[in-house]
Amino acid sequence: MRSLHISVVLERDAGEVYAFAADPDNLPRWAAGLAQSDVRREGSALVTHSPMGEVSITFAPQNAFGVLDHDVRLPSGQVVHNPLRVVTHPQGSEVVFTLRQRDLTDEEFERDAAAVRQDLEQLRALLDEGV
């Protein structure tokens, strides 16, 4: 199984980036590959409509280490673990998403990688605008 680390560097403090990205209300603004509608809370999970259908998302608890790992329960019931980190970088911060191929074809994996890149670029654009 292949893994791919996809990242963007932002000229913003890592704590600010983490706070913005960790806020469930911001997910539809930057993570279109995951949340295409408002997010509703069901216990510790977040539920939203995604390109894959309705999904349930459970994030790592708030922490001081920039860890935004999250499990996504797909409509099929399959749970996909997604490592996501905000780390300090000499220019501000870096957001790193680890994409794993799992049972995807090479073409599906490349499509997912493109969607992740687009989401991270959207996150950077929003934060560059001073949101």
C-alpha cells in the first residue's frame, strides 16, 4: 500500500492554523473533499455530506501538538484513518496530510491526492486572506 505526504506551507503561526482547521464549522470552507455541507454534531462525531455521501468524522481530541488525525466512516461503514498535522515551519507552519492508497486503484488514488491538494490550497488561500 502506497502512502503519499501532501503538504502546504503557510505564512501563519501553527497555532492559528490549527485553531482554524480544527473548528468543525470551518470544514466546509476548506475541506470540500470531506465536507460539502454544514457539519452537525452527533456526540463526539461530526456528520456532513461529502462527495462520497453522508460521512461521520471523529477527530483526535484538541491538543497542543497540531494533531488533526481523523477517522471517516464512509456510507459503506468502512472507517478510514487520515493522519493530518499542523507543524511549525521556518516560514510559519506546514500542514501535512498522509494519504494511503488502501484498496484504491492508481487512478482513484491520484484523484484523491488531487482533491487533498486542492483542499490544502484552499486552506492556505483562506488563511492568506486573513480569515
